[in-house]
Amino acid sequence: MITHNKGTSPWLVLGLPVALGLAWITQGTGVIENDPERNISIPETLTMPLQVQAAYNDDEVFFRYRWPAERPGIHHDVLVREGDQWVRKGRAVPGSEPDGLHEDRVTMLMDDGSVPQFGRYGGYLAVGAGAAGFTDEAPEEVTKSLPATRMDLGDWASRQDPAVINAQREAGYFLDLWHWRAHRSNPLGVSDDQWVGESRSSDEGRSPYDTNWDEDAGEPLWMFSPELTDMTAMRWEDIESGALDFDSYYYLSETFAIPFDPDHDWQEGDTIPYRLLQAPSDSRGDIHVHGEGRWVNGYWYVTLVRSLDTGNPLDDKILHDQGLYSVAFAVHRNATGGRWHHVSLPYSLGLGRNDADLTATYFQGNSPDWAEEWKEVTLFYPGQVNWPLLVSDAHAGAEDIAEGTPVRARHSEKQLALYGIEMEFNDAITLRWLMTLIAGLVAMFGVTLALLPAFRSTRKGDRS
């Protein structure tokens, strides 16, 4: 008679529920979710369009931008009267600022070939270890920087000696940064002018904005002149409702500001900008808005102009007829700041050259006619990807980078956005994968033990 050993069936009874439980834990909830405490906020739209045109004459170069925005982000941080206190609103947060108090921005990084890898990898090159806004951000604010300014790519604090940094800058190892701000520069008809080397630094000269806050007194330094503006402050409800537009006093400028009067009869909801706008000077005032930067029917239109040769080679990239350069663009919208922007891959820029991705057309006169077609650029959300990661063994494409293969040859903008999100949740994804693997192994083990008796039959008979 053939019999089967039923002693191992409990393995099936125990193993399958355990496996199913692990599977439910690993698959029952999502990994991709916002987590402000870890500086994680994923935008609803991972890519967005930007249109660019370029032109130049004998003296100046012009860049024209057009991009969609649901509403114009013309406000930045403000001081609101609450009770007998002035409360600052609009501090940077992961993702969109809840009250809409973060200005829209468009930026352009530019190189003349002195930073060779920039033309292949764009803004990735300028994101180092400990970057502000990352989950593992450094204890102090670490802005954009270039790799050779660090002795150890994995250590944000391992800055080169100042003499080395200065020598790099004199050799042209820096990126020119055009930084248009809808609140802190546009009302003055200018763009901020900065550069990236050891950090994101500003050109020499006075900034287009200053801080409007007296720390000791706990109150603004400046207020609106009632004689020039018919008011002393904005109203918070007007900001909330979007009632203020380009024809309103939505910013505070030195041309119509007076010293703050603490004895004025301030009312609940009175609002004063946290920034005082002022005319920039010297190298920092090189870039101007041509015409007006305006939001019309769901789109921003901004044209910037600068001298081809600013006379400031340590701050700016000097441009020449028939020159070939590299550029990369970025846009902040929807009240985002910091790293929560959309960026582009690098593009070649040629002045009067048709062998570039973006050709700056030569013209005579004071203003381009913009008869050429727009250059269509796709911007993407970059997530938490930095240069040390990209050149490490953790990145499968590190060998391609070592060989100089451009990022565009391997990835589309949509792929890069998804990869960036994957890196934001890398630990959670790895844990989910491990738990799923364990669940599968437990299930296989239980089923194997349960079925094992079927392969171990014995025949019983009479003994003689």
C-alpha cells in the first residue's frame, strides 16, 4: 500500500499567509508620495515647454522667452500685520508655496567652452553633494557649484584653496547665469546677473533688491510713500484674491519708499513687501529687460538684452560674432523656489552660425524683428540627481560619462524626469523590492515543503 506523509502540510498553511501578508504590505501602499520633512514634493507636470529666440547686432545680444503659466507669479515674500506683530509670509518650502508667494523666474546658464562637460551634461554638472533642498542637504546652504572647485566630489565642504578658485575663475572656469525674477528684478526692467563657480555668486555691484526688515525692532525698514502711491501698505486680501496686477503697486521700490513709521495706525492685514527694489549697479546691472516682461493669456513673454562684451570677463562670458557657446535654461512657476524648477538639457548657441541648436540671428538696428521660428525646448523636473551620483558606480551610465557621451544620446527629458523621481525614492523602492523578493521566496519555500511528500512515497507490506 502506498501512503503519503502529511506532516509538512502546515508549511503550506503558514507559508502562504505569510507570503500574502508580505505581498500586501509591499504592494498595498504607494511609494511615490510627497514628504516635506524629507524635502520631497513631486510636481504634477514632469515636463513643460519653453520657446526661445536669440538675436544680436554689433553691440548687444537678445534672448526672447515664452512659456506657459497658469497665473503670473509676481509676488514674493511679504510682511503682514497680524495683531501687533509683523509676520513674514512666503518662506521657501518644498514644492509650491501655499500662499503663492514665490516669484516666477527664467534662468539661463552659459559657457564659452571653458567648462567642457557643460556642453554635454548641462545643469547636472552644477549640482554637487549636499545641495540645498535635497533630502541629504548639508547643514548650511549649498548652492550650485562646479566639480573642480571641490577636492572630493562627495564632500560639499572640501572646497579648493581660494587661490585655486580664483585661478579657475580667471581661466574662465565658471558659468554665466542670467537670472530674471518676476518680482525682484522685472519691475525695474532688469535681470539679476550671477555666475556659478565655487557657488552661485552675484556679479560685482549692487543687487536689484535688498531686505526690508529691521531685526532689532521687529518691523519693516521701509513703507510705501502715501504721497506717491496713495497708500502706506498693500492689503493681504488683495494678494490672496489676485487683485493686484502689473499696473498696481505690488512691489516696493526705492523710488516710492519712505522710512517705516511705527506710529502709523496700522491695520490688521496691512502688507508690505519683504524686499526693497533698487537700481543695480556695475556688473550686476548688465542685463536689462527689452520692452516689458509680461504675462498675457496664460504665457510669459520676456526678452533680455546685454552687451556682447560687458567689460567684466570675471563675471560674464564675452560673446563674439560667429562664436559658438553652450546654454541651458530653467523655469520656476506655480510659486516654486529652490530646486523645484524645470530645467533643460544643454543646447549649442551660435552667433550667426547655422550649425548650432539655437542660432542668434544678426540684425542691424536697435530691436530684432523676431522673424525667425521659435526654438522649441522641453524642460523637465530633475529630481534629486547630483553630479557625484552620476559619475559614481551607483550610476549605470557612469562609464558613458567617462567616455564623454552626451546625456542627450542616452536619455529623453521624460526619462530623466522619471529617473530623478526614482532617485528621490530610491531607499523606499529598494526596500519594497526586497520585501517583495522575500514574499516570493517564502511562498516558494512553503509550497515546496507542502508538495515534497508527493515525491517521497513509501510501500508498506507484511514482514516475514
